[in-house]
Amino acid sequence: MTDSQKILELAKQNNAVLTTAMVVHAGFSRGSLQHLVKKGDLERSGRGVYILPEAWDDEFVNLQTRYKRGIYALETALFLCDLTDRTPLKFQMFFPATYNLSNPKKDGILAKGAKEPFYSLGSTELTSPAGNPVKAYSAERTLCDILKTRNHVDVQVVVEAFKRYILRKDKNISLLSNYARGLHVEEKLRPYLEVLL
């Protein structure tokens, strides 16, 4: 098997998506990606992201590859957690408090900085609509975030998200309560749980 075939096989194993970092980590040169693009065996999807020609371009993966420290949050995380049917018009991400947000904002991301321990609280791996793993906040963390007034989430979106969450088999009310305490939204959470439980 040639190097090119091995790289294409690596893409097939990763849901038709490759990153430059994956290829280099596997021991292949960056130049081999350009060679495969010129031959038409790969397409450049974004900076450092390549896909097989028959694959669906995954914007979730593209942005996260470009902004590795970004974690999908708020309405984008609601969508990834299947707590809303609304496809996000703009991607929302949280970054470490010291991160320079100018480039993500130029790319149209609604970016916010968060201090520790809040930045990493509830961070998990979810699946994008194209089936690729991405970093996002868990359902419990996201439900607490959307209750904060400063995040300006439509009340209908909040109500629908809680209704969907309560029907889930994997809901974790004690974790939700812990996050609410840590994020100072206990008082706002209580009425939703009283009505829905």
C-alpha cells in the first residue's frame, strides 16, 4: 500500500475527514496532502482540513480545527445536544479568558471568553451532523448557560430545550443542579424543573 493509499484509508476511517495534524502524526509529510488535492483524491475544506471528494463538508469540524481552544456553546451546543431543531445561524463558542477573540469574530463566530473553572466545566465530545466528533458543552452545562440573561437566548428556545431534556433517557438532574449551583443560576433553574418534573 502506497503512502497516498494509506492517507486516503486514514480519511475513510475518520468519516472522510483528515486534518494536517492527523497526517503528520501518522508519519506522513504535509506535502502529500497537496499532492492528493492536485490529483483530485482529496479536497481542501478549510485551513488544515481535507475531505474525500464524495464527503459532505463539515463546518463544525472546520471551525474547531481552526480554533482548537473553542468549545461549542449556547444555541450551537443545544443543536449538537439535540435540544433544539433550530440550526444555528452563527456558531457560538467559548474560549479561555485570555484568548484573543478577534480572529474567531472575523470568521463570524459569536465568541466569548470564560475563566476557569467555567471554561472547562461540562466540556465533552459530541457528534456533528456529519458524524464527526467535536468539542461542545454537555446538555446540562448548556441548559445552565442559556438561563443566564446576558446570553440573550429566546425564552421559547429555553422552554423547548428543557422539554426535550426531561424526555431524555440519559438526563442527569443531579449534575444539572450541581452545574446550576456553580454557574449561579439555581433560582432560574428551579421553576423549569418544578413544572417539568
